[in-house]
Amino acid sequence: MQLEARLRAFAALARRGSFSAAAEELVISQPAVSKHVAELEAELGTRLVIRGSRRIRLTPAGEFVADHVERAEALVAQAARGARSLAGAETGRLAIATSGTGMYLAVDAIAEFHAAHPRVDLDVQIGTSEPIVELVRAHRAELAIVGGFTAARDVESETLVEDDIVVVAAPGMARSRPTLRDLERLTWISREEGSSTRAAFEAAWRDLGITPSGRISLPSWEAVKLAVAKGAGVSGMSRYAVTTELAAGTLAILRVPGWHVRRHFSLVHARDIPLSPPAERFRAILLNELRKLSGPTARRTPRGGALRSSAKPRRARSGGQKAPLTA
């Protein structure tokens, strides 16, 4: 058990690159991670990490051990899933992760899945895209719904739907037709850094030459919508995320000449192990629900790709500037 704890701590450290991030992933203290890694180094008789002021680097021995521990973790997870699959899709546990905006796409599928498989415990985690993709890599979630593809050899992704990022405001503000220059004078409200929606409209700012004068970051899209509805500023949001508010008249879309921002949502899962029966069933339900929104757009993408901004620029630059995956 001691060796297992040490190996898990080292594997998390190798994945995340810092003791604080590894401690957060394992839900233990930072000193505990440091102690486990030091004990593993003592047991193996070699140095595994080079400790820096903010991040660590793996030694050649550390790279070797990290690679084999990662394979071992994948095999253990595969064995557990294989055993559970003998019981079929009717029992067990399914862990999925989604970005805040992705939750708006997943909620109907979650309800339908639970109704069809009430004996499967469904664990849904919500966060920004980078951390939830890490959950998939660490085999702590089988599926993740994120904005954009993730370009990585260990993660497979498939496009779910195309999504428009629209500029939303309080209804009174939307009666005017603001120009791009007007957008600069407004306060922009968004999720924190790591949000793919934020990354998409910030890429559009760069393409269009916009530098907003004020910024507010909030921890959830529900908080963003409340602030915008109160007139605190405007936001760039997924059209899927504001369907209810647009219908109720609490938010409205600003029609801004030159603003055309589109990205896609993807379903990602680990490449090294097959999906469990509950995960396969949830995927099928999700794809069926999303076809009702946009038609049969889902396609598997072996390597993935980067988040795409399709804002139409005024300057002689490509509107398809790539940004790193982050929702």
C-alpha cells in the first residue's frame, strides 16, 4: 500500500508538473505529495525529479518511471472497467466531466440516461476545459465535453456540434446597434481564464483589433448571465447557454457588424482504454439529443485539433487564429 501511494503521488506530480497541482488532484496536502515522492526516490535509490521554484522537471529515471506507472494505471483501470462490463450497462458508476457551457448541451442527455439506467451512479464534474481533460487523462472521468478539440496523442475526440459565440447584453442595451468601437468602451464579463468560450471571443478581439476598457471575471456562466442582465456589462456566450434567457427576455443579443465567432464542442475520452458500457450508452444518448439541435455532425477525430476562432477580421489577417484548448 505504501508503494502504491508513492507511485500515485509521483504519477500525479509527473502529469501536473508541480507539487501543489498534484496535491489538488489527489486531494491530499502538498507536504504529503513531497514526502511520498522523496520516499519513492529513496526506495529506488535514484533522483526522479528536479525541483524548481515553481515547477519540477523529470530526470531520465523519472521519465522512465512515469511512463511505466502511467501504463500500469491504465491497465488497472482497464481491468476494473472490464470487470464492471460483465454486469452490462445497467449497474455501476459513470464519471463524466464537462465545461460550464458544455453542461447546457449535456443536461437533457443526463436526464435521459438516468431515467433509462437508474442503477448507474452518475458523477458529473464541471470545470474549465484544461482541468477536465486532465481528469480524462488521469482516468478519473471517462468522458468530457469541451469547447474545441484537444491535440494530444493520449486523448481521442469527436466533434459534437458547431456553436456560435454571441454578444449578449441587458435588453435595453440591445435596442441600439453598437459598432466594434462601441464594444471597446463596454465592460466585458466572462468566466475565469481557462474557459474556451472566453478564449474564443478573446481571439475575436485580437482579429478585430478590439481592446476592451473593462473586464470582470466570474466563477460560473450563471453568475455572468445575472451580472449582464443587471446591466453590469456585456459578454460573449454560447448561443446554447442563453436559450432560456433569450426566450424569457432577460437577455438579448447585440447585433455587432463584423462579429462572427464560431467554435465546436467535442467529446473526449482516453485513447488507451475502451469505454465502459455505461459510457458507450451515454455517448449514444448524447449524440441523439444533439442531432435534434444541429443534425448528425459528430465525427471521430483521431488526433484532434486546436480551438478555432472564425471571427471575420477587418485587418489582413486570418480569422482562423488558433488558441490552445481551455472552456
